[in-house]
Amino acid sequence: MSDDLEQVKARIPHREPFLFVDRILEQAEGHIVTERTVRADEPQFEGHYPGSPLMPGVLLCEACFQTGAMLLSVAGAQDRSAGASPAQAVGASPTAPPESAFAPIDPRVMKRHRGYLPHWEREHATYFVTFRLADSLPADARKHIEEQRYDIVKTAEHLNRPLTDTERERLDQLYSITVDELLNAGHGACHLKAPDCAAVVAETLTKFDGERYALYAWCVMPNHVHVVFRPFAGHALGDILHSWKSFTAKACNKLLGRTGEFWQRESFDRLIRDREEFDLRVRYTVENPVAAGLVDWKWVGGSAVGGAPTAGAGEAPALRDAGEAPALRDRKPVLTRILEAKFRGMVVPGDVLRVEVEQEEKMGDAFVMNGKVSCAGKNVLRVKFIVAMVEIPA
């Protein structure tokens, strides 16, 4: 096997007979060029017009997808060094909750707080919490999401029954997927881009770690905050959230020389049900800066991602500090959608293809890419597609 092909296989998980890239010709930021020699003995030609073989267009598209995946495989490796932990006081938090912290949701233990979102609480439970700045969502998007959430809750109330698992998951998706994508796009004033404000929030989160709660993972983003933590006995979830938001709102408004509402009134909180979900939420939290395209973003930490370093703070990446933590397994690039494809020529065995892919736009964990396949200097395909970074079960 050639060194060129070995390099390709080191980048992506695809293998023969479904590998359609032979070598990497060049690569720069957001751009990659590969090459592919079409061989007569490839299995698709046994059925795709025997005697007059043509390369199927869908496989030309696949060559672009695999090339785009290789572009992301390097970008991802570089990005994973972006998050880093600032200095913080070393608390007594363990790296993961005890098994007693995980249990199914009892529908009877449900509290409806302000707004439309139902909240579940249970003693000794572990939570994934998100709270965001007051202006972090466009008004029309916020209204649409709240209406959908309201309809789900009101339907259950009208039928005099608790929410079903499907309804609870839909509520979570509306926030954890729809809202997070909007948050990562950086709407609003993004007050937490100011290092002084980010530091206030980070110090507030970590101040009572090991005393009032176990802080497993946290991330302060420009317009929102994610936290994975477990309150200790005598310290209610709502009280902790109120304390965090009240203190930081006053302190940050003072630093910014402003008045008025700082945080959105309602927070999103999810009771974590098992170890697998805990790993997923920890990973999501510490990788959020990567998903949003932030570089050298240091406001990330927690005991589940390498502890609380006091030396080299802001330099040692949180993901690297985590070592072999199961919560931080590599994600893989997966095609999610073809937006447009235009075929302008035919490809036959013996043709040497030049495949070029450029990254056009980043949307959270997804990337819009443009691909082009040419043969002997003539374009044969242009394709626009979306690739997402997702976790592939081992």
C-alpha cells in the first residue's frame, strides 16, 4: 500500500471498496485538493453499464464528501486544543457522580417554574444547565420556540397526563439543538466576550465547588453558559442558579457600565439519567467553544475534564487535560445533506480525477462545503453539501 493511501486512511474511517480518494495533493485552511484514479476493476462497473462503464455520479459526490471529511479531520484536531481551563481554586469535586445520582425521571416530581419550560428536580441528582444573556436570541426565533414548547406542555395538561418521554425529548431538543445553534451563531451583544465579565462568571461558578455542589464541567461562552454539576444536600438547584445569575448580573453590569436585564429570566436544566448521558453532557460542555468556532477560548473547566490547574492557566487545553476520559471520544464527520449537485461530464475507467473542496460556512457542529471534480482540466461535477461532526458509537 502506498504512503499516499496510508495518509488518506489515517484521516478517515472509509475503506475499500468504498474509498474514493487515493492521495492528498494540497491543503490549506478551509481548502483541500485530492486525487483519484478510476480503475476498471472497481466493483460498481460490474453493474453500472457493463461493456460501457461509467462512474456513477453519486460516487463522484462521495469522493467530495470523503475529501471534505479529511479537511475536517485536521481542522478538528487543531480545534480540539482551543478550549483551556483558567486558574481556579481546587475544590473537592470528584470526576464523576456516584451511581446514586442517576435515576429515571418520576413524572410526579415536576415543577413548572416561570415561562413555558417544565423542570424536573430530584435530591442528589446531577444536572446539565444552560443559561443565556437576555438578548442572545432574535425575538422572532425566541417566540417561535416558546410557542412550540407551550403547545407541548399545554397538550399534556389538557389531557390530564404527564409528559411522555417523546414530549420531554422534544422539549429538550428545542433547547439543546435549536436554541444552541442560535446561541453559537453569536447573536446579541455577547457581553461575555469581555474577559473581565467572563472571569466574573467563571469565578462565581467555581467559588463553592466542593462546598455547595460538585462541578463536573462548565463553559462560559460569549452569550451563554453551560454547567454540569450536582448540588449537595441542603442546596437546591433553583437557589444555586439564582445565586449565580444574580451576583454575575450585578457585577457584569457594573463592569460594562450598563443597567437592565442581563440574563434571560428562564434557564434550561436537564436531569441527567445515566452515566452515558453524563459523559455526553460533559463532552458537549467542554467542546462548545470548538463547535462555535472559537479559538484559544480559555473559559472552560471542571473536575471531569482534568481538574483545576493552577499553573499554565489558560494555556493547557481542557480536552487534552482530560486524557483518556470516555466522555471525550473523537467525533466523526458524517454527510447529512446534499444541497445541490450539477453534473457536467462523464467519467470512465482510466480517468484521473482532481477533487477540490472548500469550507464555506460553519453552523455549530455542521459545515457547509463546496466540492468540485475535474478531469483533464474539465469540470465534471459541482456539489454543495453539509457535513456534521457526530459521535459514532465504538
